[in-house]
Amino acid sequence: MCGIIGYVGDREIVPILVEGLRKLEYRGYDSAGICVLDSGVLKAVKKEGKISELEKEESLRWISGKAGIAHTRWATHGKPDEINAHPHFDCENKIAIVHNGIIENYQALKKILIKEGHTIKSETDSEIIAHLIEKFYEGDLEEAVTKALELIEGAYGLAVLSSKEEKIIAAKKGSPLVIGIGDDEMFVASDVSPILGYTNKIIYLSDGEIAIIAKDRYLIKNLDGKKIDKEVHEIEGSIKEIEKGNFKHFMIKEIFEQPDVIESTIRGRIKGNRIKLNLDIDPKKIKRIILIACGTSWHSALIGKYIIEKYAGIPCEVDYASEFRYRNPLINEDDLVIAISQSGETADTIAALKEAKGKGAKALGIVNVVGSTISREVDSGIYLHAGPETGVASTKAFTSQVIALLMFSLFIRQEKGEEVDKVIFEEMGKLPGKIRKVLESSKKIREIAIMFKDKNNFLYFGRGINFPVALEGALKLKEISYIHAEGYPAAEMKHGPIALIDKNMPVVFLATKSPLSSKTLSNMEEVYARGGKIISIANEPTPEIQKFSEEMITVPETIEELSPIINVISLQLLAYHIADLKGLDVDKPRNLAKSVTVE
Ligand code: M6R
């Protein structure tokens, strides 16, 4: 996720662009830049860091003009610095672009462009677009953009400015873009928040559409050049509401983003039945994998252990980063340590990573925030591409970590020359649709939340790969609702927790199909016999599950390795609805911080 704003009109342009970026900062904030067409010259200012850093630039005061574009970045390709910040330019500084999304075939296009004499300055995929437009430009910007887009594979929200034409060309595929229609002025942006102070007349571009916007007119076409009549929406509402979309909290917004996030984590990394990851490792030399993480990321690591041992065939250990760093672990040079972290800034995980590296281990990162400390400390890694996670309770980072760990395991298997079952790829493709199905249960889960919100304790039971899901469900509930909750492997119940079960104890069972289903059913029966109130997560209402369950949440069936992703979403929703019904501050629970940068 990044933010785009563009303006064509007579107002003072720099404040509009900078203020617009501020409103889009929630979409990404590691670097920013603006470009204005000033007396026939494209003048740009770019800065690493937050928008406030850009605002301090003295040179901004000397820029004026009637058309400009700006961007706040959440890095995906290349570190967050001034060179990689948008806008990007062609060789002659005659074409400027700002881009959201990922160009999947940029390496191939880059090679061709370099051969043709283009000089590429940044590490980004986005810069390629400016050079492609340059290649095709013969006096008509719209035509050149259209030809460039024909060559691009991937996702884009794009705004293009040329030194020769006082207009902006915008295009959309897979990344949101809206047009704002004012009186003798036009806007383009990645959402309505920077536009609404000026006009409430909005057009939502659809995939495959190009908009040509000048001060007093706009035109929308498809890629074949056919004009399209678009509905103009009149918007009402505050900016804060808009950042959250129609959602009450960031947490629920982020839960609902998960179908798109999973697509984004996978995008460009699977071609046919092959995994493409740029990892600086030789799989044949790895004798042991150690996963280090904290909190929710530690839960995804526990799932990772199952998947890595199954597909990569390498022994795998999981450690709390806070324990690993102080227990003087035995590390060899053929160990691979993987640090898993949403923020990339968790102090314990950073310290554990340094400890492992200091003892000679090879280090990888599975991280969301590009350019974060962990991403800089590791030899290579996998970015989650989940977009900024604002709610303190981690949701979309967890599911994208699990899919990243699966891709990592399959990659190792493939590089070792072993076959990967194509069913896994098929199921990964179906995952966003199946997650949407779970999200459709949100209303029903709220009804369940109404019934159980006043309980003081909850138990969560799961087996095998869904045991860590039980831990994660319990963590979600306790951190945002302040209800005491514990997760257990279901078979451990008889070694102690069973003593807690009576008619006042809600017990959440992960009972989706697995090789251990019959054993899970026996555990359910034991709880049922003691009066415990079972909420089951299951694929279908079999007579036994129905008999034992007070309430049931049905979720689509998938392969076992992907079931944690499907199952956890209903637990995220349960925790969210309980906390919301209790009137708590869901996004900022007491005593917690989003990023735990202290020991
Ligand atoms: O940024 P990280 O993934 O390293 O953060 C680790 C934990 O602090 C984090 O997952 C925490 O447990 C969340 N609040 C859980 O929702």
C-alpha cells in the first residue's frame, strides 16, 4: 500500500499535494515525494522518512504550477530512501510517474530497457513504467501510457505527468484510484481522503480503465480506447471514517482485508507450479531451521514448524525470541535462523537475531515493514506485502506470515529437486475466495459474541497444525477483551485443564477435518459430558459435532496446511465482536503498544 495524489487546477499546488500526502500517510510512510509541472519543467522533491521530512524541504517553497503528482511510499522493491522514493522519471526528466502495486515482470522489462539504452536509477519496479512511456512517447502521452500498460504484468494505480502537457493520465488495475471532480480543477488519488476537502464528487475507477484529467475536463476510457460513462458519486463523511472505510475499527478493517492481503503476499511469487523467491541460501547446506519470534508471530512460527518439516524435510525448532537471546543457544554454521515479525522492530526478536548471526547462523527475515531493522539485519527474506497494520491486535500479518512460510517450505522442496503436489497451488489460489466465505459469517459470530461476552474465562482447543491457532485465538481474545483465555493442544486437556470445565466455561474447538478429527471429537465429548459450552469451528455440521456444540461456525474445507488461515479468521472475528460489544478500545487495548521496541 502506498498513497497517490494528483492535482490539475489553479490553486497553489504544493500545499494541496503535501496536505494530501498527510491524509494518505496511513497507507505508507517510509519516503515521499512530489513533482510539479512548473513553466514547462518537471520539478521534484523527494525525501526519505515521513511527510514531515518532505515538508521541511526549503526547495518546495520555490515550486509552483498547475499540474502535479505526489506519493507516500510503503516500500516493496528496494529500500526506503530518496532514490527509490516516487515520483520516478524517464531518462530525460520529461515524464514523471507515481505508482502503487507491483510490476511482476519488471526484471524482464528492465533488461530490455537497459539494452535499448535507458538508465535505470532506482531499485524499484515502478521506475520501469516511466521508461516504457518514454519509449513509446511520440507527442501523445495517453497513447504512450496505453502502449506501456500493454506490456506490464501485475497491479497498478498509476498517475503520469509529462513536461509537455498540462494534464495527468491515471490508470488502474488491482490498486484503488479515484478521480475528484471540482469546479475548474480535478484530482486523482488512491482514496477519497485527500480530495474531500475540495469536492465530494467522486468517480471510482475500475480495473482496466484510464482517466485523462485536465483542469476543466476529464475522460475515462478502457485500454482499447473506448470511452466509458462513469457514475459520479456524491460522498459524505469524515476523513477518519474514510481511512477506516465503512469499518468501525482498524482491526475489523484489517480482518476484512485478508483476502486481498493473501493475494498480495503470493503475487509474483508463484508462476505455474513453481515458487519464485530471491533467497540468499543454498537449501542443500541447511541442516536445521530455527524460527524466532514473539506474540502472534511466534504462533505463525509454530505453524511454520509443521509445514517446514513436512515439505522442506529439514528439522525445525521454534523459540520465543526473548528466551532464545538469553539461553546461550547452540548454533552451527549450517543452521538457518528465520526471524518472523510484522513490524521488524521488536526488540527481543532483533536481539535474538543478532545472537544467532553472531554465532555464525545464516539469517532470513519474514517481515511486513520494508526497511525495518530486522529486514536490514538479515541476509535475505520474504516481505509480507500486507500493507500497514494499524490495529494493535495482529490479524492480517498472521495469515500472510503463514502463507509466506508455506511458500518458503515449498521453495526449499523445489530447490532440493523434489516434487510439489499441484493441489497445494490450486488450494492457495482458492484461498481468498474461501476467506471471503468465512467473513460472511461475521454477523453470526457477533450473535455468538453476544451470548458469551460476559464470561470471565475461555478455553481454546486444537490439535496438530491447529494447536497454534488455539493459542492465537486465545491471545486475540485476551489482548482486546481482557477476558482470561488459554489455548491448549486438545489432548493435553486431561492433564489438568479439564478440572476447569463446568457449565460456565466456554470452550472453542478447532474441529475442521484433519487426520486427527476422530480424536478431536472424543475430546469434545469429554468437555460436553462435563457441561462445558462448546463453540466449534467445523467444515460441516456432522451429527456428532452438532450434538456436542452449543454454537457452531462453519468454514470452507481446504488442505490441512491452509486450514489455520481459514480457521483463525473466525477466531479473530469472535475476539473482535466480544471486545466491541464490551465497548472497549479495540484498536488500542490497555497496556499494549503496536510495536514492542523495548525489552
Ligand atoms: O511486530 P511483531 O510481529 O514482531 O510483534 C510481535 C508481537 O508483539 C505481536 O504479535 C503482539 O503479540 C500482537 N499484539 C498480537 O496481536
